[in-house]
Amino acid sequence: MIRSLPALALALSLAVPSQADARALVLAIGGEPDGGFDPIMGWGHYGSPLFQSTLLRYDAKLELIGDLATNWELSEDRLVWRLSLRDDAVFSDGRPLTAEDVVFTYNTARTAGGLADLRVLREARAIDATTVELALTEPRITFAARLATLGIVPAGSYGAEYARHPVGSGPFRMVEWREGEQLVVEPNPHWHGGEIAFERVSFVFGSEEAGQALARTGAADLVAVPPSMADRAPPGMEDLHVDSVDNRGLAFPMLPSTGRTTDAGAAIGNDVTADRAIRVAVNQALDRDALVALALDGHGRPAMGPADGLPWDNPEAAIPGNDPAAAMDTLDAAGWTDEDGDGIREKDGLRAAFQLLYPASDSTRQALALGASEQLRGIGIDARPTGGSWDEIGALMHSQVVVLGWGAHDPSEIYFLHHGNYSGVDYYNTGHYANPAVDAHLEAAEAASGVDASLARWKAAAWDGETGFGPRGDAAWAWMVNLEHSYWVSECLDLGALQVHPHGHGFPITHDLASWRWTCE
Amino acid sequence: MTGWLVPLLAGRLVRLAWLLPVAAVGLFALISLAPIDPVQAYVGGRTSQIGPEQRAAIAAVWGLDLPAPERFASWLGQLLRGDLGQSISYNAPVAQVIAARLPASLALIGTAFVASFVLGALLGLVAGATRGQWPDRLIRTVAVVLAASPGFWVAILLVSVFAVGLGWLPSCCAMPPGRLASEVTLAERWHHMVLPVVTLSVVGIAPLVLHTRQSLIAFLDSPAAGHLAAHGASPLRLAFGPGLRHAVGVALTLHLAGAGELFGGSVLAEAVFAWPGLGQATVRAATGADEPLLMGIGLATLIFVFAGNLLADIAARLADPRLRGQA
């Protein structure tokens, strides 16, 4: 009898048919949060927070609209956000969401030491059941981005198990999460946002190749693919290219070399790139369309600034590229000439030469460095591409030019990259750029009376008519390209209007997942 | 019968008692010397959203701002209370992370272990019995080619032939996508296991085949085998009869002692096939400089390999009584 048990199990397992009848939406776009779905620890940064809802949210044009909040205003002294909450929001366990839950979420996240940065929050407090106040330690308009990313958790049941068994007032509720493998969610019947077109949504994790294999067998409806596969969608699927601000640019050391070093001993400054003429000439010389073709297989667009196409971008700050003649005029006028006839310019015995650092593991940045180097040689600048580990780059990035990438849906990035206080801090302002006028604009932007009012200040920091961090001003960077994020998407799936993607390919596309629709029967 | 077992076990326990602390200190030293900043690894692509003050707060909450000796002392203190610590990468207790992934890895490793032993010993016996003839030459060629093939390459080859080319077997995951675990049949689970198990077992099979073949040949050349052959026993009959015990004892020792390599190979197989086991967690822990998790996985592996070796010694002594006098 015992011996026949395995055989019996085998027979049964072969005989029981699968019970799945409704076809699930299957996405292979990565984005699995190893740490689980706890907003307090940082879940819900880009893309749909799935299980939770936020006070505000960004629409497809990156403008703030209400979600849990029906009304929001910033006090005269710019220190207190006062928000009114909708009264029909309900957690997926059926309990109503009140101001107490919002207060709990914000106060807990402030000190949790996770990936939600709320250091500027002094205190969250409930005024009544549907009104909350968030008091800040100093005026900080970019705090609005937190209102749109921090999902609200239930004060009553939040605990150590929350990350793996989330309960929220968002569009979906968790059915099953097999870590490293698959997440299955279904619509939350208590959601306040309307109907969802799918009975179930599965997120398949694992390698890129596995996702592509699923698409070829028709098992996946949306797959994130690398540029090399971007135009090769299998039958039944279409190629989708989404513009992004996932950008790559050259960060210049701004100070002359005086023997100063960072606390870690890395040299600061470079006499060649400290000359504005060199930085402007690089901006004028770069043929960004050629770089897009070379490094991105054509799947990208030229980058003129750190936030192309976002509301706080200032196109006025850019200068035309692909103009070697103008670049050479700039260099001639500044006294950089090729006296010894080796093809590289000199000035007062100093060769126009620097290293172009890139992480050796990143083939896109490598191609960009090689391409830019080739183009700069044409105007007499010797930019030597140098691959290395991030460690090696960290030791050289304050004295040599480095290929860096940014692109957040949050203007505080503009602040970090260009404010003098962030000189040499982490990877932010590697060039030790400091311009008091720019710093003042950046501070004024943070202290603005509202998000809309701050936009003009962010733009002024890039170029205010006289100075700025953009190429027309100090040319602290030479931006090169914005990546395109490529997907294969089922011909039967309508994704609606899509945002310009941030730095990060894959999960951010789910931002409006709840409004996607099937278009076939 | 058990006269040899007790001294063997006692000796091994003493060895484990000094091996564990030495391994723990060495492993921790290696991890803390790795040129990875755990806070930067944790922040990852969100650099622009996490200001310097929040980074300091993260380091403080997870104890990453303490010097390495203090971190080790606090880890050791927790360990003595039976707590393996908290994994920053997974935001969960290390014991929970390991417990959630160990079954999938053990299923893979266990099946591959048995499959490669049966297949390897069988091929080795056939090769030995047909020494110099075409089955022997074929098996030896295959074994040498396999011994020279990197595991990841074999995996990619298998995927491109059987999953992409022929479409017979799934290329990824432990279950079909889009379905709940409760909706997946046992047959489908086995179906998904085929390629990972084949990859994992094929890679370690070559030494087993060659050693089994060699020890069988040694037996076949012995006077005892010559005597049996003179009475009419064919080589195949000798191989699967009296030769079996000679050859399989050696094969078993070799195979159990190599269990550690199987563990290492599973990291790779899990990465290629998106298998939700400990391998993925190991990679994640290493790239994130997640000290408690790496220590937990490292020590679990050590005990696993140690137990494998101990079982190997016991099995070898059961199979071959001549070894029982040795410690």
C-alpha cells in the first residue's frame, strides 16, 4: 500500500485539470521590491503603488492631482501642508481610512530609516477625521513629491508582517507573492477609483531573457526589453518606446586643481575643465543625434539639460550642439590653440586633455564615452575614455570628467546636482560647482509658495538671463542623451497616456495600471 | 557494527566546534573588506530621492555606521540568543529569508543529487565493463566534454535547444506564470524542474563517471574478478554484480563529498532559470553587502557541506568494511 502512494499521487496530479479560467494580465517588467510592499520602508516610489493609495498623485503630464486628498494648501509661512481627505476611502480589509492612518504613516516613516526620506517633516497631526496637517522644519516645496509617493498604511494593523501582507486603500489587493518568482494581485473591491478591467494581474520576475521567452510563447502581455531587442516584438505584440529623462551626461570638475583633496583623499579640481570655454565648447561640439544612434541603437533623444520635458525644465538654458565650427571659435577666442601641431590644443603650456570616466560594466556609458571622445578630438580636445569600477570612479570623479546618469520625477535632484552645499557629497555635485546666484534660485524654489510658483525658480537656476548652471551660463554639465525605454506590448492592451519615464526601466510604466484596458474580445 | 561510528562522530563534532568560529570570523572579515557601501547598495537607483541626512539615518537604524569589530560582536551576540539578525536587502529576519527559499533550493539540489548519482554511476559501470569498446569511448568523450563545459554555458545551450528551439520545456521559473500556486498541478511543477535539474546534474557528472569506471576496472583486473571470469562471468555481469560494491563505494564518497559544489552550482542554475531559491538571495546579499544574510547563508552552506562529507564517510565505511579502522 505504502509503495503505491507515489504512483497514486502521480496519477492524481496528472488527472486534476488547471482551475484558471479567466485570463490574467501577465507583466514581465521586473521591479520586485526585495524588501516587500511597505511604503514606510520605501515601496511605491515609481509606478503604481498597487496596494496603497497616496495623498496626491502625478497625472500623465506630471502635474499633481488629488487621490486621497480632495483639497490641499500650503500655509503662508510655507511650513504647514493642510490636506482634506475624501471620506469614502476604505482599506482592503474593509476598515475606513481616516486622518489617524495618514498621521501614523507619516510620523512612522519619518524615523523608520527606510527608503522614504521624510527628514524635513517635523510632525504630522490630525485636525479631525478627514483633515491632516503636515508641519515641516523648513520651507521645502519638493516635499510635495512625498505626498505623491508615500502610500498610506492602516495604523491599527501595521506591523512586522506588513511588508509581505500589505493592506491598503489602493486599486489592488495581494493574492499571492512567491518571492523571486511572481506576484499575483486582484482588484480591491473597496477601491475608490473605479472599475479595473482585469480579474487578476501577475507580475513575473526573473531574468530579462525569461520575460522575452514568455512573450514569444504568448504567455506575457507586456515585457520590458533592452534596446537590442526593441524592434523585434513577436507576433501578436507591438514595439513600444517610451520617452524618458533617464539621462546620461558629462559632469565637469569646476574648480582649478590646487592640491585640495576630499576627506577620503580624492583629488579635487582640473585646470582644463575649470575653464568655461572648454565646457561650452564640449556642449557645442557634441553631436547628440550621432550618440543616440551609436550608443542607443537610435532608441533615445538628445539631452539638453537634466530634466528635458519635465515641468521644471528650462529649454532656454541650452545652446545648439553639433556645431564644431562654433566650438572651435570658442576655444580660439579663449586662447586654446594647437601650437605643436599634434591635433590637440594647448593654452599656456597646458594641453586640453582630461579623462572621460565610465563604469566598465555599463556598455551604454562606454559607447557614449567612446563616441564623445571621438567627437571632441575633432575640435582639438583629448578626452581619454577610461573604464573603471565605481570605486575607482569615486576616487577620480572630482578631478576628471565622468559619465553620470540621473532623471527623477522630482526637482530636488536639480538642487542636489547644482547647489554648492552638495559639493563632493556622494555622487551629487561631483564637480564642486558653486554659484551664489544659482544657489539663491534653488533655495528660492524650495521656499516657493506652491509647486507652480517654484517652477519659474527652478528654471531660473538653469538660466535667468544672466547666469545659471545650464550651458548658456556656467555649463556645469554637458548632457548627452535621454534613453528610450522599450517594451513589447500585446496588441490587445491599451495603456492610455504614458508619463515621460524616470531613471529606471520597467515598473514605472505601471503608473496608471488601474486604467489600462483590453481592446480585443 | 557501531564500534567505528561513535569515534567518527565525536571526532567530527570536535572539528565542527573549531571550524564554525574560524569560518565565521573569516567570512565576516571578507564581507567587511568588500568594496561595497551597503547604504549606497540599499539606496540603489534612488540616489536623488534620499538625501545625505536620510542616508545617515539608514546607516544608524541598520547599525551600518559601527566599525566592523563592533558589528561582528553584535551579530555574534544575536546569534548566541538564536537570532540570525535582520536582512537589510529583504527587510526581514535572516532566518525567515532562508526558510522561505531553502525548500525550493533543496528540491532542486536533492533531485539533481540523486539523478546525477544514478546516471553517473550507471554510465561509469557501463564504460568500465565495455573498456576500450565503442560505448566506453563514447561515454568517456561525453564525460570529458562535460568536464570542460562551464555550467552556465550548458544551461544556455539547453534553454536554446529544448525551450526556445523545440518548445518542449519551460525556460524559467518553478511554475507557469499567471497562475496561483494552488492552481498549478504536480505534473507542471515537475515539467518546470526538468531543465534546472538536468543542468545541475550534468555539470558534476563527469568526475563521477570517470572514477566509477576506474574503480570498476581496478576490480576487473584483480585476481578475484579473473577467477570469476574464468568461470564464465561476463564483464557486464561482473560490473553489476560483485563489481558494484567496489565501484559504488568510491562513487558515493566522491558524490557526497562534492555536495558543496552542487550548492555552488545551484546559485548559477537558479539565476539562469529564475528559480526562487537561496541562490538568488545569495547573489542579492553579496551585491548588497548584506552582512547578516551572507553570514547566515554561509554558515548554513558550511553545515550542509559538513553533513555531506560526514555522510560520505559513513556511507563509504558501510559499503567498504576495510575503511572502518580509519578515523
